[in-house]
Amino acid sequence: MKQRREQRIAKALQVKARGVDRNGNSFVQKIHTIDISRSGARLGSMGCVRGPGETIEVERGWRKARFRAVRQNASLCV
């Protein structure tokens, strides 16, 4: 199995995700993290994301960051 560059920490945090859905409409969705690292996170199920390569904005409190979806299944890695 391929080793990760960074260690992931299991941490459930509520965040907001913003982006554009399959129909081209803007969305804001409350979701939670499954695990986190310094450069990304695995997010709970998001019905609005079209798939890998899509960019979404993740917000928690006053902090915001843009991430690229890496894979889509029961959870989403960004």
C-alpha cells in the first residue's frame, strides 16, 4: 500500500462547502470531516460534487481554503 506524505488525524469537524453543482448552480452545503492533514481532508458524503478534479471552497469559522477533489465515493478526499 502506498504511504501518505502526511499523517492523517481522525477528526470530525463541521464545515461548509461551496461550489457549483452538476447543473451549473451554486451550492453551499454543511458537511463534516472524517480525517484531516496539513494539506487536505477527507469529507463526508457530498451529493453536489461532480467528481475528481472539481474545485470546492471549504470554510470553517473565518478560515476558507480552496481544494481539488481527488476521489469520489462514500466519502470525498480534497
